[in-house]
Amino acid sequence: MKKTAMILALAAAGVVEAPLVFGSTPTTDDGTVQVGKVSKVSKAAAEAKKHAPLKAPYSEHVISKKTIRNASSMANAQTILAREPSINASSAGPNGVRSTITFRAFNSGQFSETFDGIPLNGAFNGGATNQASERNAVPLTLNDISSINIYNGINNPSVNSYNSLGGTINYRPRQPSHKFGGSVGIGYGSFGTFHWDALINTGSLDGFRSLFAYNRQTSNGWLANDGDQNTNYYYAGVMPYNQDQSKVYAYVIVNRNVGYTPHSVPLALINQYGYNYNWPLNYSYSSQTDTELTAILGDKSLLNSFTLLNAKVYAQNNNYHRTSYTNPAYDQSASQPYYLPNQSTGYPFWLSYPVPPTYVPANVFGSTHYGTDYHLYEEIRNTLGFQPYLRFALPHNTVTVGGNVNYSMEHSAEFWYGAYNMPKIGGYNNAWDEHDERLLASVYVQDNISLLGGAVHITPGIKYLYGYTVSSDDIGFYYPIGGSVSGSSAYTSPTIAISYSPIKHVSVYAAYGRNIKFPNIGAYYNNIGEQDNAGNYVVVPEKVQPEYVSDYEIGVRYANQGLHASADLYREDFKNTFINVTNAQGLSATFNGGSSRYEGGELSIENNFGHLLFGDWKAFANYSYNQAVFESSFNSSYAGTVEAGQPLANIPKNMINVGVDFARGRFGAQLEGKYVSSQYVNQQLAGTPGSLQIPPYFILNLGLQDTIPVGYGYIKNVKLTLDIDNLINRHYYPRGFEDTDYFGNNYLSVLNGMPRYVFGSITARF
């Protein structure tokens, strides 16, 4: 009875996951209690995996297990988020290559992504994918995920993580089943896409359960010279003990991606040569390999009838390598007026340094151009972390105390040469050779106070964040001297929210929070080798200030039977906005660009109509308005002039999602559409908005599934699927840049959206 009382207390406080049932008691895929055991909690838990709790005091959304399992084979952990309000996400190549995402107008380094609460954002460059020009850095796939919780805005400190300015995305791990079983599947589709997967659940072996999953997909891509292959391994294990009141759990993800980088191409060339045009390989290419590991080992225990302890250690590794080539014969010129990525240099500028790198490309390859036409970029990153929390279920409130600490090391280097197989010698042919360290730590306390019989919930919280960074560089083409620069920042992040349910099925809420984003590593390494007034090369202290955001929002929710609706308004006052500047060789630096204001509103509705016209029907629709403008004018030699009131780039003001779901027996169908309005684009290298826009677009996706009972041998059933993405075959450009041609004219360079994609698969389950 004490166990049940604890579960009910946590559920009443809005903590709907049932954390105590770890052994033989039947549970759902995510470890929550099944209906019929502790019915009040299990119903709430099941509902919470499909919709945000009615009385949640912040803006929240959920992507369910069913949506993930029915997703297209070309969808990934970023693009599937785009069905929810205020999220714009796309991939420029197959398997999640060069994914781009914004959330409430914030870029991928300004909101947090977590797996089981563990930070996925890179400690040094902010984003979870596609950070620091790691175009195929993919930490996880839909193969690893059970459901997704989306927390808009600052939200509460037990949910948010580092970089949580625009919100937090938490991917919940796929869980092992209590019963033995598995599946094997194979599929084929457009662009030569080939997919196969396998999964096995061991079932309960004296309580110990394991899930092993394998997923591999290869594709030629929708652009010329855009092939890619991705291999994903996933393990989840649960071992209950202490009479099922505690459990040890483990998750391991290994994801390896190999392929070519899809580069942006001038729109004029696409119009001339066709929608699938990409730079020919004898012009320019980038081949890349990325391997990522995420491993978590945790323990969740009920210490007594009102105290729950959850503590986990985790390790992460990212190993990225890219070799790029650009033919000097096709460098920007009067006959080829467009900028090519990774162009070589015609001037060995480093030879003028007092103690220069010793590589003289003209002596080895006949000219500087042909001696610098190959670039090798490597980035190897390791992180170790610890994340505990204690949760106390008291009569009228639930108090959570927790924290996180992680230590990361990174080795980043780029080498130039005139051949694919090149030496990697510091002080000879390195553009840079850098070693970085960063310690991130946070502690928080949060309360969830329930009043008036649960009609009112007040959630105050406070989090203390600390970061310490060291960046060290050797002499290289970009570094006339070697040296180190370091710095630390600390910040206290307060949050408070209140929800009130004046009548049954309705709640209103208001929330306030402040948070910080620590500067990316570019704010540090840029200070090594600056020149003083006398022309001497020096190391100057780190001078970029952290980004600060104050978040205000109000909202209302309605939930009754199958109908769920919500609306909210938000405003985020943004200080010290980061401007990221990239030079022609890909070296980035970070600067503060004044203040800005992000504001908007979100509407969402979903209804389960039940049985109508041949089957069961569900439908959803959401609309979001997001606007971000600079509030202060500033000028820099890197970014140019930005005026107050100027909109930030890559932010569509209006987005609409609509969808309908049909089920009849074992057959299912989904039709979903997304509209994205026009958006300004950044200047290619300056990182500030230009005058050009990419046009609006609307895409429509169709998914069909049919499960056929077999009952032959060990095979239970066979599932057939057909996916048709971009059903109406729209040509669209989800991302673009403004650049200047050889004659000084501005032009639009774009990344192409995926044209119509047809894919079929068959999966046998046993």
C-alpha cells in the first residue's frame, strides 16, 4: 500500500511516470504501470505519453510511440519534431545529414536536446546535430526512441538542460519488453534507398530484460553526388531488485554515418541544370565519417514511502573526420562566378609570421592553389557525466532536488595539402590544431505545490549553472603564435509557473523564467593570435558574454475525452545575441551582437472522432507565429551593420501543420501536411541577415500500414508499409544563404528539399 500511495502522490503532483514497478508487474513500453494494476496512475501515464498533462504549468507537447513507429524511413529524430508548433526542421541529405532545426526561432545551439535527460548538445559548439560543420553528426535515430517530450520555453529546472533558451526536447529511450519476441524487416525506395533492421527482446529472465536493435539504411540521395549510409545499434536493459522497488537500467547507442556532404548551390544553377543539381565531384566534394556513442547506466530506487532516488552516469564520444576537395581550376572567377565551398588559397599568408608553419605548398605542388586544394578536418570529443535527483512526494507538494556535472575534452584540427593522403604535422600543414576542455555543472531545487484539491499547481524552481572552459592552440596557418585562453561563467536561473483549473477540463497557466547559454568555443580560440596596437601577436582574455533570455508566457488548455486543445503566447527578451562568423576555410568565431526580441503564439488542436465512415478517425492541426528582431543596432568588421528592428534570418513567421489518421482493423493510414512561410537568409560568411529570402512552401506526406496475421511457425504477423513523402512533388528550398558572385552581385544559394519519395517495406514479427 505504501508503494501505491507513493505512485498516486506523484501522479497527483503531475509526476505521471510510475517509477516503482520494475519487475514482473506488467508495464507499458516505457515502464509505466498497465491499466488494471494501479489504474489511476496507469491511465494518467498512458495519456501523458500522447498529450501534455492538462494541469502542466508550462507549454508542452508530446510525440507518441505510434507516431514514431509509423514515421517514414527518411524521417529522423530532428525532422519528426516539425509536426509540432514552432519547430522548423529539415535535412539536406538522407539519413539526417546536414539537419537544420529551429525551435521558437532559436537555432539548434540555443535549445537543449536530451536522451533520458542526458544532454546531447555538444559541450563546445552547442548543437546536437550538424554542429561545428560536422554535417553528418547524428547522435541517435528513431530506432532508439520510444516517445518525445517537447517543453517550449525556459520551462522548469528538472526538465531543462544546458542551452535551454528556446526549449527542451527530451527523447525517451525505447524499453525492453517483458515477453520474448522480435522482428526483422527490409525495405526499398526512391533514390536507391535500401533499409534493413532487426530487433530482439529477451523477455524477463529472472526479472532481467534486454532489448537489442539494429538498423541500417543506405541511399544515393536526391542530389547528384549525395550518397550516404547510416548504421545504428541500440541496447536497453532493465534489472529490478529490492522486491521490485528498485531497478538498474542501461542504454547504449552507437551510430555511424558515412557519406558526402550536400552543399548549397546557387539557385541559378538549379534553374539551369535541374532540381537534383549538385557540384560535380571534379569541382568540389566533402566525404565524411562520423561515429557517435551514448551510454547511460542508472539506478532508480524507492528509498521509502515518499522518497525516490534516480542517479545515472553517462559517457559520450564523437569521432568525426571529413576530407574536402575543391579544384583550383574552378575557383570563383569571371567564367565561374560563384563561390565554391572549401576553395584553396592562392597566397601562403602564414609564411609572413615571425615563426611560421613550415609548409610551402608551391615547393611541393608547383603552386599555392594546388598545394591547398585538399582539407582534412577532424574532431574527436569525449564526455563523462553524472546526473542525480531526489524526489519527495509530500502531502501537498512534490519537491525535486538534483543536478548534473559533466567534463568534456575535444581535439579539433584541420590540415591542408595538395593530395588526399596528407601528413598531419603540427607546425607544418595544420590550419589549426586545438585541444579544448569544458566543465559544465548545475544544481537545482524545484517544488510542485498542489492547492485547492489539485485545481492549482504552483511550480517555483531555481537552478545554478557553472561553466569553465580552456582552449589551447598550436602554431598553424590561422595561429601565428600558440597559446591558451580560459574563462568561467556562473548564472542563477529562476523559474516560476502557475496553472489553475477553474472548471473541469480547462486550465490556464502563466510562466516566467530566465536562463543562459555559455559561449561556444569560437569565443575562446578566436582570442589566440590577435594583434595589439604595435602589431604584436598576443593572447587576449575571453571577452564574449553569455547569452541571456528572460521568458514570459501565458496559455490555456482544454482536454475532454478525445479532444485536446491549447493556445499560448510568449515573449523572450534576448541579451548578448551570439553572431557566428565563418571564414572561407570553415573556421568559425563567436561575437556578441546586441539584444533581440523573440515573440509569438501557438495554437494546437487534436481530436479522436472514434468510429466514423468505415473506421476510426483522428485529426490534428496547429499554427505558430514566431518573430525575432534585433532590438539594438551594432556594427563589426566581421558581420557588417545590423539595424534595430531588422529580423533575424532562418525564421519563418508562420507555420501550419495538419494531419489525419485513419485505422480500420489492422490497417492504418496517415496524411500530414506542413506549410512554412518565407524567411530571410544569412549572409554566407558573416552570420547576419541579408536582403534575400527563400520562398514559402507546403509539403504533404502519406503513410500506409497493414498488418497481416500469419501464425505459421514462429512468425506472428507481417507488417507492410508504404511511405510517400512530398506526395505532390513540390520543389522547395528549406535553407539558403546569401552570397556575392565574382562581379559583386548578390545571389541566393540553397539546399534542396527532398522531392517525392516512395518507399515500401515488409517486417516479420515473431
